[in-house]
Amino acid sequence: MPTVTQIRDYFEFLKKSNLLSKEQLVATRNAARDFTEARGLSKWLIKRGWITPWQAQQLQNGHHRLFLGKYQLLDVIGQGGMGAVLKAEQSSVRRIVALKVMAKELLKDEKAVSRFLREIQSAASLNHPNIVAAIDADLIGDRYFLVMEYVEGRDLKAWLKKYGPLPVSWTCDVARQIALGLQHAHEHGMVHRDIKPSNIMVTVDSVSGHPVVKIMDFGLSRLVSETENDDSQRTRTGAIMGSPDYIAPEQASRAKDADIRADLFSLGCTMFQMLTGQLPFPGDNIMEKLMARATFVPPLVSSLRSEVPPELDEIVATLMRLDPAERIQTPADLADRLAVMENGKPPADPEVVSESTADSVDGIAINGPDDTLNLFLDQLSAQSSDSGSDAIPVYYPRAKSPKWIASAVAAACVIGLFVILAVMSIGGDNQRSSSKDNDDESSQSTRREPTKKSIKLNTKRK
């Protein structure tokens, strides 16, 4: 659809969007007389805070459906294999939230739906300052989405991209807070399974200058890694999304058997990257990265950064041991060791610019139409914010790779895992037998549960 430039057309899309009150629409219609094109009116609306830059961009692109049920969409935060995350407002209580709309492929059968509901219920039981809170879950049409606490700031991946290696004391403080969040989850019987920089949100306390950390995506990583199709063959989504740069070797071979020590291994890899700006294990593809865990010992952090103290050197190296029994055993133990490190201030944090408006003037994109909303357009509700939950479901299409590529990747992963297990078995002293399948968990996952029209999480907060 061509960019909307005429004031008349733009105003019609604005009315259909239900973004403005009747009074605001009247004021906008009167103000429109002073502009010759839609772009100027968009700037006028943004300046008054009546619409967001992203909403203005969508309206100029001819999109007016900017509600998902009772949630008004404000911006697209990110997209990935698990779905998409959108910033939204629950207008009835004027609360800003984050909506994670699940990729349809993850919930394609009743077993996956049952697993999703169990995992989200478990995630909702977590109540800790270092974990992003799960507020609600709902179903629009045939699409599930999770409503989460919205956190201002940037994820740790963005910090690393902008600043490279981070201050030693600041790294210790971030890792300590991650460990505290993991300990809380561990005490509730949960394992994250995908600790990595992009799943760690970091903001800065305006008074102390110290980092404030929140772990994202609890309860969802297991869903990805254990999704199975109808013929009981494990999908490759989990193998790829298990983050080969950070995944523990025992989790790579059998994700269901990974315990909290796998999360600690991933945290060790994350700390290595925070301190050095480099990944601990080399490799140009998944197989090489997985094999490196059995054939390569990462260098001491101090060999790449001289100011790292010996105590921190030992902590990072111990977390990344091949044998889980040789690692630090609990997040609480790790947090205690890191607490003795002096806390410091992070590098200066300039104003964060939304990716959707980074290349813009006055908040309006100038590099052509933004097709972000096309991922959801056919499925979004055009109803007002107090509408029911019978809106059309959100659809997030994923690009399909040729079948031979998927087969090649699958074969490479299997070969790599066999090589890892073979090398580990040569060690002799640490030879371990593979764990048995958990029959109880399997029986639960195969139990058919009816799909509910709406799921509400009523978590008691302490």
C-alpha cells in the first residue's frame, strides 16, 4: 500500500484506528486545516502525545488496526523464532505492558498447548525483583499471547554491542543479580534453559548508577526446546534456539535433563563475553560450536583483560567446566562469591532510541514504508480498547527454508552431539551414563487437555 499523504485519507485512517477520543478527533480535524500533507499532522499528534511515533508511521503506511483485544499497540519491540514482542497499553487501567505473541508453530497441537499453559502458570508463580513478571495470558482466536511486565532499558546484548567489554565491577553486579533471580527460580523447581545476553534486561538506577537486572522469558525456553511434532521426532527449533554460543553440553545432548547447573554454565559464557567482548567457544556453525565444548578450554579472562582479579578468573572458569559436578552448584553460591566484588557505575547511558524510529525525523520514518505491522495486519482487531477478546488472532509468518537445508542442519547437529558424547566418554574418570527418560513428565505431556478461550493468571504477590 502506498504511503498516505493526503490529509483527508490520513484522517479517515485515524478515525478507524480508535486511538483518539471524540474530543481529540474534533481538535485534530480543526488542526488539519493548517497542514497540507499527512506528515505534518502526524508530527502535530506526536507532539501532543496523542499517538506514538510508531503508530504515526503505521497510519501513514495505511494501517489502522492497532489493537489486540483490549491492548492498544504502541510499538514493536522485537521479533524472533518464538514470536514477536510488542509494547502495549491496557487502556482501562492505563498500564504499559509487553505482549509476547507466540509463534503459531510452537503451539500447533494440544500437547504443545498444555505444555505452554503449565510453563506459563509456573512462570507466573515467580515473584522476584530480578525476573520480569508474568501478568496474564490470553487467547485471541487461535493465538496465545503472554502479558508481561514492561521494563524500560536495553538488553545486555545491546549493551555489549554499544560498549564492548563492560566494567569489571559492573559485570559482577549484573551477574550477581542474575544469580539471585536464578536461585529464586531454582527454589521453585524451574530452569530457564536459555540464559544469554538478549534475555537479560538491564536498566540503570538513576540515583546510585548501579545496574538493575531482570531476566526475561522464564517458562518459554523449555517450550521451544521440547516442542515435538506428531511423529514424535524432535524439531530442530530447540537445537537452534538453544543458543549454541551459551548452551551447556549436557543440555545440547538432552535438554529435558538439564538442571540449574546448565543455567550457570550459560551465565559463565555470558560473563566471559561481558568481560572480554568475545565468545568463549569458537566455531563458524552449530556443529563446530558444540564440539568446542569437548575439545577446547576457554582462556582465562585475565589473559585477555589484565585488570580482572584472580577470584573472578576462577569463578568464570569454574562456571564453564564441562562436567556439571565440577561447576559452582547453585546460583546462591555464585551470588555470595560475587557479592564481595566492589560494585561500580556503568558507562554513561545515552537516551535509548526505538529501533522502529531510529532513522527518522521528528519521529516519522523517512526511509520508505515500514512493513513491520504487515506481519500482524490481517489478524489485528480494529475494535476500541474496551472491546471483548473475540478479536481476530495475531499471525506471525515465518520464512520457510528449503527442506534440504533443514535436513542438513538437523544431520549436522546430530553428528556434532555424537562427537561431543564420544569425546566425553574417552575421559574415563568422568564417564557418565545417559539419564533415563522421565516417564511421569512424558505421560503428562501426552494427556489431552481442552484448549481454553481465555487463561487468567491469578498470582499472589508477596
